[in-house]
Amino acid sequence: MPCARTVQKLIAAGHGFKVEETVTVNRPVREVYDFWRDFENLPRVMTHLVDVNTSTDGRSHWVARGPLGVNVEWEAEIVTDTPNEVISWKSLDGSDVDTAGSVHFREASPGTTEVRVSLKYDPPAGKVGAAVARWFGENPERQLRDDLGRFKEAVEASPKVK
């Protein structure tokens, strides 16, 4: 299982931005992990995501709304997938966005899961692109916090798995 330092090394030091957020979901770890691991669920709860298509080889194609409504796309591959514990990923060469991250699942108490997301990304046009995004009101920290809130609501509202 890679630690946060391993994931951070996937984007060159001094480049990009790092965002971390945690949410507690009132469902067992297995259910929370399963919902997230089906990446095609994520556009339902993450407003910036337009589409995610997965393949059987651990790769996926992501489309997101960027600043000024311009879509950005990237191919990602899973680096680590330890069921009910951690999923980590990195984007592949040639993607519009260089990104790497991890999501950790930990039982906070029986039937309750702490979800911690650590995301590092280098936006299109680097720091200039990030500055333009912030100027137009894009705030990655708030966006991730809001997305995790919607994730929590969706998982807690989904039928319980027996």
C-alpha cells in the first residue's frame, strides 16, 4: 500500500497543487469502498466530472469541466487497489491534466467509515491556469469538500448491501 509520499512523487516536486479532505460516512467500509471503486458512480456526486469510462485493465478515461467551461480529459491508471483500504492512481502521459492521488477507507466505528482523499494535480497551463481558475471562482479545496459531502449523501441514501 503506497503512503502519501509515494503518491506525491508521481508529480514532480515543486509542481502542481495538493488538496486533502476527509469525510465520515455512516455506512460500513465495504459499501463505501465499493461505491467509490465503481468510478462511473463519481460523476453523480462530483459536479466537475462529466464522464468516467473504465476498462478491465485498471485504466480509465476521465472528462471534467475545467475553467470557463472548457472540458479537460485524461487517462488514468490504478497504482494501488487494496479492497476496503486504499485506491491510488496517476494520470498517463499525454493527458490534459497531470494528476495523482489516493483515497483511504478506515473504519471510524462499527458501520461508519472515514474517507480521506489526497489529490495532487498540475492543471492545464500550470500555475497560470490555476490562477485563471481561481479568478473565475474555482476553488479546488471547497470543490473537493462539497463533492465529498455529496458522496456521503449518495452512499448513505443507497440501498444497504446485505
